[in-house]
Amino acid sequence: MNPKYDLPQGTLDLLILKVAALGPVHGYAIAQRLEQVSKHVVQVPQGSLYPALHRLENRGLLAAEWKETETGREAKFYRLTRKGRAQLGAEADGWARLTEAVALILKMSEGGAE
Amino acid sequence: MSWLERLLRREKMEQQLDKELQFHLENHVAELMRSGVAGPEARRRARLAIGWPEEVKEECRDARGTRWLEDAWQDFRYALRTLRHKPGFAAVALLTLGLGIGATTMMFTLVDGVLLKPLPFPEPDKLVTLHGASSGWNAEAFGKQNLAYLDFLDLQRTSTCIDLAGALYDNGTVSEPGPPEYADLLQISSNLFSVVRVPLLMGRVFAPEEDKTGGIPVAILGYSFWQRHFGGRPEAVGSSLVLDLKRYSIVGVAPAGFRPYGNEPDIYTPLGQNTGAFLQRRAIHPIYTLGRLRAGQSINEAQAEMSLAGRQLAEAYKDTNAGRTFTVAQLRPETGDVKSTLWLLLGAVTLVLLVACANVASLLLARAISRERELAMRVALGATRSRLVRQCLTESAVLGLSGGVLGVLLAAVGLRPFLALWPGELPRAEEAQLDWRVLLFAVGASLMCGFLFGAAPALRAPFKNIEQALRTGMRGVAGGSHRLHGVFVASEVALAVILLVSAGMLGRTLLHLASLDPGVNIHNVLVARMALSPVTLTDPGKTRAAWKDVLDRARQLPGVQSIATVDTFPMREGFNKLAYSTNAEVSDTAPGEMVDGRLVHRARREEKLPFALLTCVSPDYFKVMGMRLRRGRFFDNHDTLDHTPVIIVDEVLAQSAFGTDDATGKRLWIPDMGYGGNVFQIVGVVNHVRHWGLGADDQAEIRAQIYSPFSQLPDNFMHRWSQLMSLAVRTNVNPLSIVGALRNELKGAAGDQVLYEVRTMEQLASDSLASQRFLLLLFGIFAGVALLLACVGIYGVLAYLTGQRIPEMGVRIALGARTRDVMWLVLRQSLSMIVVGVALGTAAALAAERILLRYVSGMQPSAAISFAVMIPLLFAAALLASFVPARRASRIDPVAALRQD
């Protein structure tokens, strides 16, 4: 089993928004999907997941609705709002630029640093 | 969802949160079981993954952003519950606060309505008034002047910055319909109502063509006059009235309380129809102006324009306008001298409120200490410090706001009765209303109080020695609160000292002022203004005859000893100030020049002359008023127009102008008299009269007095002076008992002569001290309340502190302490707090004395005597309050006390 990494500060919100962008989804499914997609590298802190969801809902980036799952049980489904989509776009861009910059720095040849 | 919604749906949200987490757990368990983990182990792992559910929930609640509100709500309900548990405490605290906040709110309502609110007209900040000032001789002494009518018309016509309206005060007798009534008139330019933007109650305003000589006589009624004289009937508009023998059509009624300037006028007439010759002279400045800045114009632009216009007028009319300037000033409500009284009362009542706060604070503190264990328990269970402080503050805020609600109710009920108590008339009293500004103040004051008395208990919430607090409960920490309690008692005592000493000083002052000699014999003197029949005012000869007839008729009445006419009265509103010089010889002969319509000698132009009050009287005036002749003679029947113009001066003038020399026979030059060559011979010296009232006269700016005989007044003064004259009647019966007979005797052939503003000299003298008496009454009440509250506070604190020491006292008594020793122990504790309070209060009272000396007229520096009376009183009351707990302590049964532990 691969070692699992904790998420860097602030990225949980971004990942939640991304998952919710694919269609209405409940909290447990978000946790599952994040682990599956990241090939079990990312350790989703389940304890922080729900406060994060509530916070995003409170900020109007997510909207919630109680619906039945395929198994016929009631669950709270989150979907992305218009405002959330804009936020996701902005944060994804920011993240891309940040990782690019970090990668650039890390790729520096030893000699180039002089 | 708004915060409020979320708060109201809290219950449902909690359920949903449970359900959501439950759903997660079940799914996780199911998945683990599918991958082969056994039931109990799967549940364990799932729980482990999500963490402690309560913590997750707490974080979710925090994330909702309504956390503080939920806490506040919780604290609020908790606070109500605790208050309900102790109804006695709650009642005392609420009543104390309610009274304090109520009184403060009421005073603020008055200060706000009378002093702070803008004029009750639309866009009051755009309203301005114009003043004229001359640069000539003695100019600054005359200060701000009104405008000459012709100047006003020029400025009104040319100004591009200001819409300007003018007004002129006058009086007249309304002889039809109904009984004759002497009325206050305001002659106005036709645009006055449109400039202030106040619509009439009914009817129409004057048309511009009516605002000219030869226009149809039209009148607008003032609201009060319409109510009084026309019974408020709408048909009044369209009917007519006869004013000074001229018939006017009534075209409108002004709205209630409309006062463009000063008092509410009875009748408005068009200014342009006034044919008085004085309006055509630019040297006479009777027109009051009221203007509105046009859109986009500032007061500075208006000022620039008026300065330019002033220079142009000065150029065009050198004789009258040279050096004359105009200033534009923001129009402000006139409030006269009530300002200092109102602020003083607001200050005093705030002190009472502070005493109330200190009182409630010490009650709360005592309670907080007995709740020490509860609070420590909360800390032990994980409450943070800020959370606990917030809870304590919420409790006191609830208490404060409940007190505030009670206070606002009391203020609403008490305002009108209080206004009825106000001495004389409080200007703008109708503006004093409980509105949002007052409510805002009350809420602010309540929260402020809540914070003041809530902070101490909150801040001493236990954090350090939780363990000790839990173990020993109340008794272990009682000693620590001792000092804080002392602070409250000391500040209550200090505040009470300030109020007591202030009240004492006011009382001393009032006694002193009431004992002063007014300079006239005030017993059995009736004073009344008198309006002659308008018919007699048309001709000076007739006017003189009419006055003589009035005096002769009145003299015949039973009960009348002597009677005189006089223009201005001591201790009543109205005065006539004129500059004088002892250097009469030069001005008689030396060439002079015309300045501002007066003949002025060149040598005098740069000199500042002293002022004196001029009173125009008939010969018997001195007899009626019981004045004393120091030298020379009173006026007699020989002082007529064809004899040397004479005057009588008072001893103040004689002293300052001639020192120890005999003033009689000397001459005074009074440049503004306007007759007799402005030079007058002094024939007598009389005693000084406290014209400005018993309280104010000693510090008045102008004290010197000159009397001139009515019989030497030239014809051209007759009309105006006759409008000003009053009667003074000395009686040998109760003066008010002859009013009916006097009225009847003097009503004249046409029945249109009116006596009005009837008073006795005793009333005037008493009224002249009314504001000091009123201040004393209220300061006395405030001081009494503060003393009572302080005593209650001392009693409460000592009872509490002694209660804490019951076991200790028990031990002492068991070991042989006598009653006296134990009582002394308690009294000593109280005494030290009182002494500190008195020391602080004494220092503050000295500061209060300076404030009173500055703002109360006639105030005597009497702090020392006031201290001598008030401080023993306070000590006696405070010790009495301490005596009860001390006595109780001395009677503790040692066995019971020791077993209590």
C-alpha cells in the first residue's frame, strides 16, 4: 500500500468544488471519489470534510438538497452554484500557476542557482 | 438563508446534521463490511476515521456562521432564567436602572429637542439669515443688526445665491371680530412661506402684488390666534378682521407651531404695505431676514456676493451705508438662556445614573461571587474565557436593556408633567419628543450601563485557581472581592457628594439671592402692559390726552394709591440701552458729522462710551415703586417739552461717572436719544434697581440706569412709545383684586383699550429666580435619590460582606469578642470605603462648583458651607446604612455560625 499524504492547507475546498462540479453528490461519495481518483494517495480527512462542506454551503459556493440515493435512502446532495463555478475556475487557475511555479523552481539545475 | 432564518430553523438543521453524519458512517461501515471486515471492527474503524462526532458537529455549527448568534440566544435565555430565579434582586436592579435611565432619557429628550434638533423646516442647513454691521462709531457695541428695508429690497432683487425673505415685528389691537385683543404681528414679504418651504394649513400665501403699498389689505392668521380668536373655524378664511382700525381680508392660516423667528405670531400682514416713513430710511435697520441658499450655492459664495453688494450700496448711499457690511449666517433655532440649565440637568441626572450603575454593579458582583463555583465548573468543562465573559455581559446587557425599556416608558409618561413644571416657557418644547434619536440614546445608555456594571463580575470570572474555587466554593475567594466592592461603594459615595454639595450650593445661593434688595418695594404693585385705543394713536396730542385720562381714571379706583406709566420694567423682559458721556459741553458746540443717522462729534468717534439702561416714566413712577431719592428731586409736572430736558440717574451711574461728586446739576450727552439736543441735565439721583433680576443683576454688563420723563418725549416718539408703555399701580389691597375693575375702567370709549401681561412685582421678582429655584429643586431631588441609592448600596455590600464572615465572627465571639468589638469591625470596614468616597467626591464637587459658578447666574461661591452641612449628613446616612449589618454581625450565635461550615 502506497503511503498516503495529507492535503496541503486549503486544497480540500478546491477538490470538493471540483468533485461537485461533475454533478450533485453526497458527502460520503465525495470522500470516496477523492480517494479513488487520486489512486488512494490522498488521505481525505473525514472529520474536516463536513465542516468544509457546510462552510462552502454557507458561502453560497455549494447548494444542498435532500434526495434519494440509488439505494432508496435519503442523503444530502451538494451541487455547484454559479458562484461556486466561478470560484472553482479562479482557484483551479491559481493552483495550476502555483504548481507550475513550484515545479519550475524544483527543476532548476544546481548550476543555474548561482 | 439569512442568519435569522438559520437561527430559527436551528432545530431542523441539527437533525439534518445528525442524519448526514449517520448516513456517512453507515455507508462507510457497509463498505468496510463488503471488503470483509467484521461488523464491530468495521464500526470501530468508521468511527475512528471521522473522529469524535461532537467535535465534527461543533465545527459544522461554527461553519454555519451563526454561532455567535446561537450563543447569544442561549445566553439570553439563560440570563432571563437566572433573573426569574431571583425576583427580589431583579426587581431592585430593574427599578434602580429604570429610574436612572428614565430620568436621563427624559433630560436627553429635552436637550435633543430644544438644543440639538435642526429647525423644523425642510433642508434646514440651507437656511440663512443676513446681519448688517456698521464700521462707524461704537459699532461693535451694537453688534449684529437687522437690515434697512430699502437695503433688504436691493439685496433681495439682486442676489443670485439666496432667495431672501424679510419680516418686521409689530403689535396692534384687533378690535373686530370678538373682544379686543392686543396681538403680535409679523409683517412679511410675500415669499416668506415659500422660502422656508412650509405650506399653509389652509388658504393661500400673499401674492407679490399684495406686497406693495396700495395693495389690498390681506392677513394670514397664526395657528394659535386662529384657535383662540376664531375658535379654529375654517370659515375664518374668507372673512375679515379689523386691526388698528383697518379692515383686512383673511386669506390663510399658518400651520400649528410655525415660528419663523421668536414667538409664534398672531397675525401676518404684507410687509410691502407698511407706509411707515422709517422703512424708507437706510439708516434704520428693522428688517429681520430669512433666506434659503439656491441649489448648488454655498454659504461662502453667498457671503462673497453679499460683501460685494454691501460695497456697492456703500458707494451708492454714502450718507447711510458707508462702512456698512453684511454677513450671511446659518439660521439656528433660538433657545435663549435655557441651554446651560438643560446641560446642567443632563449632567446631574447622568451622575444619578452612574450611582444606579454602581449600585447594580455591586449587587451583581455579590451574585457573581456566589456563583463562583458554577463558573469554575464551566471552565473545567471547557468553556473559554471569552465565552464566559460574553455570557456575563449578556446577562448584564439583558438587565440593562430591560431597565432601558422601563426607563423609556417612564420618560414617555413623565415628559409632559415635567415640562409643566418648567419655570416660564421652554423654547421649542414641542420639539421634545420620544423619537428614534431618543430611543437610540436610551438603547446606548442601557448597553453602556450594562457594560459598566457587567464588566467587573465578568472579568473576575475564575480562571486561575479553578481547583481551589471548586473545592472551597464561595468562601475561599470572598476576600478578593473586598476591594472591588469598596470601589463601588466609594464611587457611589463620591457621586452622591457631588450632587449633595451642588444642591447645597444652589440652596445657599437661592437664600442669598432671595434676601437681596431688588431696589424697589415689590409689595402691592401691579404691572401690566397697556394698549391704547388705536384711534388715539393717530395724533400725538390725542395720545398724550389718552395717557392722562388713563392715569386720572385709574387713580380714582378704590384700592389704588398711585399709578404711573413706564416703558421697561425691572425683572421683566425688555430694555433700552443707550451710550452716554459726561462730556456734554464739547458736543454742544463743536461741529459734528452724520454717522449712521446720528450727529456725532468728531472727537468722540474713536471713543468707546459706556452704556446705561434708559427708562421712560411718568412722575409718580418713583413713588409707585417705592424708590429712594439719594440727591436732588424726582420728576414733577414742570418737566414738560418747553423746559430743559432732564434726567434722573441711579447711584451706579452717578458713582461711575462722577465718583463722589454731586451728580445733580451735571449734564449727560446721550447721542442716541434723538431729542433735546441729546444733552440732558441730571436733576436727581435714585437708588439702583436690580433690573436684570435678583440673580443676574450683579454680574450684568450694563447696570447704570437713567430715567427720562415721559412728558418730555417729543411728538414723533409718541406713537412708537405708546405701543411700549405699561402701567405700574401701587395698591393698598391685594393688587390682583383690582385687575377686573381696572380693566373695566380703562377700556376706553370704544371699548378697545386692552390691559395684557398682568403681573405683580412680587411675581416678577419671584420669576427672576425661577430658573435657580428649579435647578435647586431638581438637584435636590437628584441628590436625595443618589444618597438613598448610595445608602442602599452600602447596606447591600456590607450585608453581603458580613454574611461572608459569619464563621469568622462566630469564632471571634466564641473567643470572647464583645458586641462593641464586632460592630466596630464591620463599621470600620464601611467607614474606610465612605472616607475614600468623600475624599474623591470633595475634589469632584469643587470642580462642580466652578461649573455652577460659570453657568448659574447669581451663583455664590459657597462650597465650604455646603460641605459643612452635607458631609455630616452623608456620614450619618451612610453609617446608619452600615449599622444594620453591623448589628446583625454582633448578634451571631457562635455555635450556629461554626456549625454552618
